[in-house]
Amino acid sequence: MEVGTEPDFLLIMKNNLQDPNVANPSKMAGKYMAFGKGDLFDLFFHVRIKFGAKKMYKFANNFNYDE
């Protein structure tokens, strides 16, 4: 947004650090957490998102750009 573009992203991760089976667990414990902005974020909540190789790139690991 700072450079004049519209945000369009979705971040999803599982909170596997907190145990949902303890007394007074965090409301996020053991759940997938999602945050985003734009069309992709809206699609996630209203329409199923399916991987499409023509528009998406799946990383093979977390240290380089291998597909």
C-alpha cells in the first residue's frame, strides 16, 4: 500500500505451539490462523480456492525458489 498498489494476499499458518487441551487455552491454540487483504482473502472465505499452476507457484522448501 505504501508504494501505491492494492494489497492482495493471504497468510495461513497453524498455531501448533499452544495446546488446545489445557486449562484456559488460547482461542487460537491448535487452529489455523488466517490474515489477508484483497480479492484472494475474500475468495478464501466465500469461494473455495483451488491450486492452479498457471496462476500460482508452490515452493518446494523454505530456503530457495524451487517449485
